[in-house]
Amino acid sequence: MKIYKSDILIVGGGFAGKLCAILFYLKYKDEFNIKIITKSNESNSQLAQGGIAISIDIDDIESHINDTILTSCNLADKNVVEHIIRNSFKCIDILNRLDFDFEKDINNEYKKRKEGGHSKRRVYYNSDFTGKEIMNSIDTFIKNCNSIEIIENYSILELDKYDNKCTGGYFYNEMEKKVIYIKSNITILASGGVGGLFKNNSGYNVNIGEGIVAAKNIDAKVSNLRFIQFHPTAYFNSSNNQTLLITEAIRGEGASLINSKKERFLEKYNITELSPRDSVSRAIHSEINIHKESIFLDCSSIIGLDIKFKNIYNYFINIGIDMKKDLIPIVPVPHYLCGGIDIDLNGETNIKNLFALGECSNVGLHGANRLASNSLLEVLIISNNLVENIKIKSIKIANPVKEFVFGYDTYQSQITIIQQLFQNNFKIVNNFEDLLNTLNELIEIEQNKLLNYNPLDVYKVVFNNYYNIVKLIIDDSVKNSTSIGCFFINN
């Protein structure tokens, strides 16, 4: 097994991981060796359409704070919310250092959009795929950072802990059948959420919560895993199971949700197109599953649609749908994990030298439901805090004692069973008995001899990680069975 050494190990190659690496580089230049280990060169960050919610003036700061707490169903940490939003103006300066800027009008003023849950226009953007534009800037910038090394096609197996400190971890390459160990003075998890546990979701299927499980396995605290937010409007092509998220900024510009009778229906649920995502998703779910209606997005009233949302517009034109006149069939899809590994405002966990950022983490900003476009804001502020406040010290790191092997992949059928069990029973609107039965079935699987066979088999660890993230979510759901935010039970 090959052993690497780094000063800073970052697990995850999306916005959170690469941004943090660049901020370290900007502060320390080549003083520290930074390794980013990632499954793929693709990340959900590239798919982010909306933008970043930023408050500039005093009046808007208070409004943004109130919108965030209200959308969180009052479960957000008020001190965290205030810190992040009062510092949100820093986002512009940070991104400008990466040669990225938001769109401006002819008067050189920043353009802003309004999204669900926001009482004002405060979402800064660049085209209708802001995430892609930001990642392009980040990837271009990082090519000239000599101290940053990216290791692709490796997934996390386990984190390691020595003398009560995180000292790095084990990673595997499925294609090459290799396991490596990376020693590190500090480890930063930016490994994403759990969307890949669902057959259809708003992103790539690579994110299945292994980073969260790896942290939990070395006694890091995790919380609120039941709060999985569904995005209300995704185009679903049943012929190839493809989904495409349609930003709610389109609804902010005037698009409507209608049923097959071409009637707007949200009013009967006492909400609008720009209410928080949890309530809009549940309303659509009710129409589809109870009233047997098909639901559509009607964009025909938007002036300049093909200019304002050119990427989405061209996508639909290429598949034979003209958004200016054709209705777009939509369904809600799993989108964002609001809970995760517990961290403070500097990204620090309860385990020494272990930090977390982005969707795998839970700093307390989102509570029971995330306010639209607050996620990239959170990453920018927490990453900046982490880099500004951390003291990187060389620590004693023991040599790894485990030698993993690739046995026979006899676990895929079991993973498929767990995946189907989870998808069938964890939904926008849940049934408590179904969740309880799911937990009992998982416990039965846990007693299966497969779980007790060769703990150094890579495939066995992969299976355990998949099993454990599902069990953590279901267990959190059963133990906290009150309907609130994006976790809802119908009985």
C-alpha cells in the first residue's frame, strides 16, 4: 500500500474543497503541501444554477437573517446565521481574487434575482449556471498553484485516528484496485451530501455520504440527517430516468406552477411559487400522489426568457421543448442535505485536526430547511474562517496498521436491496410505520454474516459505509418523528 504525506488533506473536489485549498494557497503560498483527493472531476457544484445570497446594506442584512431563520423553521442557530450573513459581503472580494465576478447591468451595478423564501432580490449570479462559472474560475486558478495536488478517482474508505487526533485516512481506486493511505496534519472533509442514495436526484450519483460515515466512525458528532431537502422543480424524462433541475430563479421572474387543467393550485395550500422549498415540494407531491395531477412549469410570461436563462432555454430547445410556449412537466427531487457533521464557525469538528465544509457538514445555518442560495454563501464564509483562524502544526502520526484487500464483490446485491428499501420508504412525505419497518429490516441485515466477514475487504467496508449512512438517516428519522421543515410525516 502506497503512503502519502500532506500538511493539509482535503477530501472532495467540489466548490468547498477546491476553494479551501486555494484560500490556503493565497495565504501561505507554497509553505504547505495540500492534497485534494476526489472521486471524479465532476461535482454537484458545477450544477448549481441559482447563485449566492449576499446582503449588502443594513436593512437587507436583517431581512436576510429573518428569512433564513423563518425558512429553517426556527431551528437554525441564530448566532451562526447572524455571523454568516453579516459577513456575506466578503463573498464578492473572495471570488474576485479568483478572477470571478457576478453579472452587472449597464450601470455597473450587480444584478440580483429573487428565489424561494427570500423577501428581497439578493441572489447574485453569473448566467443561469453560476456554479459552473465559479468552478471554471477555480479550476483555472488552481492549475497555477504548485503546492496543490489533486488525486482523482479515489473514494474514502476510512479516516484514521491516533492519540485522539485525526491523522488522515485510507482511500481506494475501484478501477485500478488500489488502496492508498494519506498521512496529514489536518484533514478537511468536503465530501458532499447523500443525493446518490436516491435513483433520481438533482446532482451526480457519486455522493452517498461516505465522508459523514467515516467521521462518525472516529466519533465525530453528526446531526439532523433526516433533513433532506427536495427541490420542487426538476424536469423528469421517464425514457432515460434523467432529471434536470430548473432553478427557482425562473419562478422569481414570474413562472407559474400549474396542473393539467392549466390552473395554479398553490393558493389552496396557502403558499406561492416563491414559498420555501419544503412547502412547495409537499404541495406538488400532494397534487401528484393524492389528486393524481400532472404538474407543469409555465414560463410563458417571462420577458427575455431566452436571454435571462439562456443555458436552460437552449437545453430544452435541443430536446424539442420551447419554454416560451410549451409547458414543462416537473417533479420534486432530492436536492440537499441540511444536516451532517457538526462543526463550528471555523469548520472544526469535535475531533482534533478534523474539519468539515459544505454539504457534508452542519454548522447550524439551515436548521430544518435551507433557504435558497445560502449553501455557497456558507461555504465561502466558513472556508475563509477556517483558513484565517487555523494554526497548522506538525503532529505525531503513526504508520498505518491496516492492509486492505480487494476480495470478491459479493455485496452489490445487498447494497441494491438497501438502496431500494431506502428509496421506497424515505420520501417528501413519510409514513412512520414504514420508517420503523425500514429500521427493523436494516437491523436484520446488520445481523447477516456478510457484515462480519473480513473487515479489511474493501468491498465489505464500502458496503458498511453505504449501510451505515442509510441507517443513520432512518434512525434519526424514527427518533425525531415530529414533522418540521423538509422532514414530514403524514401520521
